[in-house]
Amino acid sequence: MLTMILALASSGLYLVAGAVPALRLLRGPERAPGKQMMLALGALALLLHLVIIYLGARSAGGLYFHFFEAASIVGLLMAAMTLVFSIRQPAENMGMLTLPLAAIGLMLSVLLSGSRSGATALPPGVGIHIYTSLLAYSTLAVATLHAILFALKEYRLRRRTPGGITKLLPPLQIMETLLFQMLALGFLLLTLSLLTGFLFLEDMFAQHLVHKTVLSLLAWLLFAVLLLGHWWLGWRGQTAIRWTIAAFVLLMLAYFGSKFVLELILHRK
């Protein structure tokens, strides 16, 4: 009962915080709450979300990383990344996407996870691999959402229809700079994730890991080519957007695609 109450409160705060930039779009910046309101409400939602994860881990004897629990943690990290980037960068509009996603992930975890008994403590090395994987996935997910907003603004400007959401988005140059900052951080975390996987997992190419490993390596390669192309060849605009989305689709299939098939279809843990 306590978990459900906290989950409803956290999800409500996520949704209200995510509505702040939407209100700025509908009413205009002068007649809507400012970014600080989103940051405060989002931070409180994150705190309650962390309490829920802690209570679940304590009752189960350790953290669970099955499908819905992982979705909840990724949602939390995406929301946290949005808030952190928004403190000094004009990234608050991503909150319209990431904060509701965090609320959905949290409620799915609470409603559909089922029994959490039997969780085991992770060896330190495996724990590092899992945590860096989740951080990498969350950072690159936020970068991909930002790339979608970037694509929307560029499309509207090319069509000479800069109204709607594009009025509140930062200039293209600033959005592009922020996109590659996110991609660079996410790529670093993904590199650490793969390295720790090779170091601490007994067999990265075991039966249940081979698809995840291959797809993750392909995603890493695409992100690497994109960053090198940007720094050396000046890739930007639509090229950067397409490569970002393609690489993230591979990464999403590697992590959640594999977990969905194994856990929800084949019922393997």
C-alpha cells in the first residue's frame, strides 16, 4: 500500500513537472510557470521514485533488473539526466517527453512486476557493468529524444513554419551542441559498459547474451562513426539525426528487446 501511494505521488509529480514546458508552449513563457518549477517538482518526483526502488530492494534482498524494474530505473535516470542538463542548458523542453515516460515506467513496475522475492546481491564487477549500462542507455535515450526535437525544429524552419513548439526550442546551433555533448557522454558510458562486460561477465557471448552483445557493439560502432564524422568531417543536421536514431534503435533492441523476448515471451530470468 505504501509503495502504491508513493508511486502515485511520484507519477503525479512527474506529470505536473512535464506539463510545465507544455504550458509554456500553450500560454507563452510570460503566463506559465518557469523552468525552476519543473526542476523542483521533478526533483521531488525523483526522490520519491528512489524511495520506492530502495523499499523494493530492501524487501527483496537486492535490486531487481527484470523488464519492468529496468524500465522504471531507466525512466528515473532519463528524468534525472533531463533535470541535470536543464540546470545550465536550455534542455527543459525534453521534460515534456522524459518525465511522463518516467511516470509510466514507474507505474508499470509497481503494477506488473509481480513477486520480487529471491533477488540476489550482485558481484561488484557485474554491478558496475549493469549500472554503467543503465546510465549509458538513459543518456543516449535522452540524446535521441533531443535529436527528435532537433529534427522537428529544423523541419519547421526549412518549411518556413517556425510556430508551435519550435518557438520555445533553442536555436539550432545550441541544440546541436547540446546533442553532441549528450552523445559524447553516452558514448563514454556505453564504452565503459562494454569494457566492464568483457572484464566481469564470464561469457559475453553466452546463449542469452549473444544478441544483446552483438547489437550493443553495432550501436557502439554507429555512435563512434557519428562522433568521428562530426569532429573530423563536420557531420551535422539530418545526418546526425539519422545516425543517432539508428544507433539508439539498435541499443534499444539490444537491451529491452532481448529482455522482452527472454522474460515476457520465453519466461526466462
